[in-house]
Amino acid sequence: MDYIKETVKEIVKKYGTNDPFELCSFMDVFVFYPELPPNVKGFYYCVGGYKIVGINGELDNESRRIVCAHELGHSVMHPDMNVFFASDHTNLVEGKYEREADFFCACLLIDDNKLDSLISENEQLTVGTVSSICALPENVVRLWISNK
């Protein structure tokens, strides 16, 4: 997963931000907010060379940020694929592409320096605590930690 870390670093350096909405704008990824079934958080779709991210319009702003980062990951790592991001409440097995998009999201949204400092101050931090600090789902934090 080192290639994903490096890709994220290059993107953040090039555009000077880790904000997924700004990055979508800079990278010509169109974002919109359709009404979707409750278990679908978002999707990435590429048609005719146009990259499109749909984010469930019912999500709060923090959830939208996470879904946008995840879907941006698909647009960068899997540009020609069309994927839907179902909630954790489905019984689907998370595949390679979803893990890669989650890891992209984690690398984009987790501040390594801040987190390393917190961990060195308190080695007893749980995944749940880190998840709360970073405002990210636990599965994303676990994936980030396991690839640190």
C-alpha cells in the first residue's frame, strides 16, 4: 500500500491541500449529492472520460468529507471503474478496491504528525479513540494503522 501513500503525498503537494472537495475540483472530478438508498453512501462513476462522484445527500458534512475522500480514491486509483460505496451494514465482503479507496481516504485525512504525537504521549490509544480524534470510521483507522 506504499504506492497509495506516495500517490496521496504527491497529490497533496501538487495541489497544496488535503481537502477532498477542493481536490475533486482541481482534478476535474464532478461532485453532486443525489438522493440515494440509506445503505449507499456514495459512488464513483466514469463515463466518456468524465469522473463523477455522487455523495448521499442525506449525509452530514463530516460523513460527506469521508465519502468524498473515499470516492476520490477510486477516481485516482481505479479511474475506469464504476463503484458504489455501501454502508457497513451490508453483508458484502470488502474487496481490494474498497480497501484501497479506504486507505487512500485514511492517508488523505489522517495527519501523521498529529497522530504520531498523540500515540507517543499515550501508547494506550485505542482504535476507537483514534477514530474519534480523526473523525474517521474505525475500519479506515485500522487499515491505516496496519499499513503504517
